[in-house]
Amino acid sequence: MFDNRRLVRYAGMSILQAPGRKFKATPESQFDGEEGGGMSDARRAGEEFRRLAEILAVLRGDDGCPWDREQDETTLLNFLLEEVYETVEAVQSGRAASVREELGDVLMEVVFLARVYEEKGAFRLHEVVGGINDKMVARHPHVFGSERRDSSREVLGAWHRQKQEEKKDKSLLGGIPRSMPALAAAFQTGQRASAVDFDWPELQGAMAKLGEETEELALALGSGSREAVVHEIGDLLFAAANVSRKAGVNPELALLQANRRFRDRFAYLERRLREEGREIASASPEELDALWEEAKSRKPGR
């Protein structure tokens, strides 16, 4: 299936091979005998993956599903994004069964999208999988080759430099997708700049910048200039993303959690007032504040 990769077994070792590359051998015992994992599970996953590809081929075929046949790369983007966000929510919920289900949904959308492009004659599914296999091996020469990288910082810096070379982009920031949510893009921008040491040495520096931007926003708000306010709010959010990054937290995921907490607490307010036969609009600010504190203090799931 994979025309540029093969698994070679020799003398009890497993060696990943691709054209023009040499990789370190890995003892086969490392893959076998692990409950829920190992090479046997990888084989089964491969069989199930092939089954998924065949199911999508049938659904898109002449005797397949009318709805599936109507979809194209544009309509599938909506579903792909939806499933990715549902996966994020499942991971944050801590429910492994939900994560498993949502990962399957994401995988289905990936195979579906690849099928659409295969029908156009653009590329085949095995090229998608083979491409990411080759990329992962090529970008880990400290694992599959002879290079030495002792820290995550070294690995990340080399990763970005190699990615930049592969895409022939002169800017280290050029590969950040324009369609990425702005907060996530700010996080990625800071990460890439940090890879070449354009960053604060410590978290305190980022925190000081956040304070500086807060003061500048206050001045802009007092100026009456909408343009200045927009500018400073943008700077403040970018500074907050850098603080989050320096603290080891993805700000996009942190904001998703904050949004969920607010929705849950607001729903609690509405429910408590409905129990009294009232609508939320009828409550005073003092009542809402008291219910909000009550919502914050309750145990999760209540």
C-alpha cells in the first residue's frame, strides 16, 4: 500500500526504511507483548483503516449514499472543523470513551476528504499516509538517524528550521495558516519566535509586557479613538497569549475552557431562577451576583 516505505525484519530487529535514508534499528520486542498496543495492535489498526477507506469508497460510489456523493472539499471543511472542536472538548472533559469516538470522527473526515481529492485525480490516500510517515521520520533525525538533540528546545528549533526549508518560505512565521483562530495564531507566532531566542528569558518579562499593554489600553479608552482601542486590545490579547505560552498553556484551549465554565454557570443561574418561576431578565444585579458566586462554588456536575 505504501509505495515509499517498508518494514524490514532482520535478526529480531524492525527497521523503518525510506529511499535514501538509514535509520536506527529498534528491537521488535519493544512493539510486541504490550496490552492495548504494540505491533499487533498497529496491524489491526491498519486493517480497520483499510476498512474505513473501503466504506468511504462505497458511500461515494454509483450505488452509494446520495448525501455522501453530494459532498465536496468545501462542505467537508465545516464537518472537519466541527469534529476537531468536539475532539478538543472530549479531551478536556476527561472522558476517554468520548475521545475515542471523536478521534474516529476526525479520522473519517480525513479519509472522506482524501477520497474526494482522489476522485479528482489529485492524490491517493496512501500518499497522504506515506507523506506524513516520511515527514515524521525526516524531522526526527535524532531518533531515526545519527544526529543528537538533547532538549525539547533544540528539537523544536530544528523542526521549525526544517519546515521552513521544506516550504521554501523565507519567514519563520510564513507557515502559520491565515485561517487559524487569532488566539491560536498568536500562540504559534510566539512559539516560532522563541525558537530563535526572540523571547523573554522568564515568565516575569511576559507578565510585565501584559501590564504595560493593560496601561496602554486604559489610555486608549480615555482617548476616545476607536482605532487606538482596537490597536491596544489586539496588543493586550497578543501579550496575554505570550504569558500563556510562557506558562506552558495553549491560550486557545484555556479560553475554550473559560467559555465552557461561563456557559455552565450562566445556565445554572437560568435554572435556579426558573425553579422560582422567574426569567433571568427579572433578577436584580445583586441577585445575579449572589447566584453567580453560588454557581462558582458548586461541585462539578451539579
